[in-house]
Amino acid sequence: MKTTKQTIFWTIIFFIILTVLTIDEKAFIDGLNQYGFPFRFYIYGYCKSPECLEYYGLRIFNLFADIFIIATVVYFTTLLNKKLFERRT
């Protein structure tokens, strides 16, 4: 249970940090703001043409893929860390 709580906590922290560090705020330059790492899960801009509007909005699959990737890395890192420190004590 402790591993699960640690995984959830660190997944939230790393998700927020990676999202903030990889924000593309370029709406005034090329018309798009993009959020998400490694997949862009939210895209917004000021372009009103139909070609642009098909790319806008929240992409649930990409959001869940980002969370899943981060959670997987955090989970295996937590397990590895737990095994390494249990052997030493």
C-alpha cells in the first residue's frame, strides 16, 4: 500500500512539473498553445479557420498516455529504490 501511495503522489508531482516545463505558449507567434509531455494532450490557439479548429481541444487518449507513462516510470523506480535500500539495511 505504501508503494501505491508513493506512486500516486510522485506521478502527480512529476506530471505537473513536466507539463509546466514543456508548455509551448506560442499563440501570438504561430497561433498555438500546446500542453503535455511526451504527447500533446491540450492544444489551443487563436486561429479560427476550420483547418486549425480540428487540432484544438483536449485529447483524452494523449492525457491518459502521459499519465500512464509517468506512473509506470515512477512505479518501477519506487520498486527499484525499495529493493536497493532493503538489501543495505
